[in-house]
Amino acid sequence: MALKHVWITALWAAGLGAAFALASCGGGTSSSAGRAGASGSAGAAAGASGTPGAAGSSAAGNAGGAAGAGIGGTLGSAGVSGSSGAAGNGSAPDAGGAGAGPPDASVETAPETGAACPGAGKALHFQDDVGGTKTKSNQVWADLGADTPIGDAARTVEMWLYMEGAESWKAEHSIIEYGGTGRCQAYGIDGGDNGKNDPAQFDPFTFSSGGPCKGDDNNSLSPQPPRTGWLHLAWVYDPTGGLAYLGQTGLNFMFTVNGVPQNIPDKKQMGALLTMKTKISIGSGQTTDDGFTGKMDEVRIWKVARSAQQIADNYKFILTGDQPGLVAYYHFDDGAGSAPKDSSSAHHDAAFNTDAGRPVPTWVDSTDLVLGCKP
């Protein structure tokens, strides 16, 4: 009679565990897919003879994925002979909240994606005014030839930056730039506020001040990112008005920080861009010596307009390099030399600018930037 009673209890506990696992598979954020919950441990054996332990129940894995569907944990197996074993309990990983779009810019400084990709862990360090003395800025040239997005063509530039405080936020100091120096020609990103404003600012630009186009945006960042640490930036142009974010559609410009679209003043164009075919200047302006100070990694240049979702889904990952529209991809994992390798299928290797004794960027570790491998 006692044995029958315990078996009924075991079956009841197992059913309850399964029901709990199904009920826990709720909506998640639009981040990574939910992980499987740990299996419930079996009831422990304790006496020389006794009744079987109850089946272990399992909590649901954390919910995730764009559809917000978690993966239920497996049910624990029944306990072995002994005194009545306690029901095993699988520990539940963090459950995602309701799906709410791209991640929060104030959270990510070294994103968690699991183990780092093999071979990753290097970056380039740029410095403007080396040693505190006014000097020529560090500069890397990338010649994309016919793959350069020019005229009014769609484009996306993105990179990871390690900000080192006020020096990394200098206004009108270029992080990346190309396309000429005339109105509506230059396309790039500057520091925005000298490290003094609250909230912080970047300046994604098209050199449109005075027309005839739009797209010159000193914008305050929301949420406020840290002044030091890793940040991901992306600057996108879509001449067809195919961008959609912040509840708006039909947009031409988008600037994201850590995958979060920012509320830039000029989201729609007024007049076509006139970008010329020039080399891409990384770490400095095209013709000025006002450049970036800090580490740079994972520079990607596309001849397509990446959507808000595409950027949010991929900025924490190292890509394979053969994605459609990707025309230059600099991991900066070379660690030595003066010609950073292009890991895209276009193979546009870059080169340090060493003209007239210009100082060059230095190879540094970036193991604190942990990026996963994109399958």
C-alpha cells in the first residue's frame, strides 16, 4: 500500500513538472534563442531498501528568440531504490521578459555570447595628438574600388570602439569617413561632444550643412552609454526609404548604438547624396588630422542598407565574411604588419598611412570584447 502511494505521488510530481515547463515558455526579448533548462535531478537513494524516489521535474529554459519561444527542460528520471527520494529540481536559467525589440544601449560593454571565436582577440589602437603633442592622426586607408558605395547608393558602416573617456569623444574628430569633402559628399561618423554633455553625443554625418541634402546629425544618445568601454556603432543610408524604427516607416537614415536605433534629427533625406569614389579613411578624417583616440575592432562596410533588426541580430557576432552586400570586413586580428586583412569575399586589404612620417596605429589585445561566431 505504501509503495503504491509513493508511485502515485511520483507520477503526480512528474506531471506537475511537465505542466510547469510548458507554462514557463513565455515571450522573450528579441535577443538570443532560449537555452534548454537543466534536467531535474533524480530522487536520491538512501536506505538498503525502500520506495522509488519521485520523478524530477524541470524548469523551462529561458525564453528568447524573436518569436519569444523558450525550450522546455527535460524531465528528470525516477529515483533508484532507497527511502523516499526528494523530487529533483532543474534550475531555471533567466527567463526573458516580453519581446521588446533591439537591446538596451546602456547595458552592453562586453556582450556575452559564449566562447570567443577562435583567432579573435586583437584590435587596432588609434591615437590623435600622440603623447599629448599635436601630431598627425593615425589613419588606415581602405580602397574598395568599384565596391565603394557612391552617389546616392545604399550603404552601412559599422564598427566596435573602445572609448577611453573624453579623448575618444572629441567633437569633429573623425572615426570613419569617405566620399569627398564637398557638400553631401562626405559620409562618416565623428565624436560629438568632447566628453562633456549629458547625455553623450555622436555625430553621424553626410556633410550636408547648407544643403542640398539632409543627414548631418549631432544627436544625444538614449539610453546613455558608458563613457568608457566597448560600444558598437552603425550608420545606415537607404535612398528608397526602406528603414523602419522607433515606430516610424519610410526612413532613409539610421544610427544605432549597441543595436539600438537613435532618435536622430534627420531620419528622412532631402536631396540625393553625392558621395564620390575615394578610399575609406579609418581612424581619421580624409584630409584633416583630427582623428579618433581609442581601440577599434570589427569594421564592416556594406553596399546595402542593413535594417535595425539585422544590426541588432548580428552586432555581437563575428560573421563569416560572405554575407550579401558585405564589401569590406576588418577583424584587425592580424596582430602585426601594416596591411589589415579584409575578411570579406571582396578581399580589399587595407593599409596604414605612413606618408611623411605619420605615426601609425598599434596592435593591441581586445580579449575583453567577447563576440560569438555566426554560423
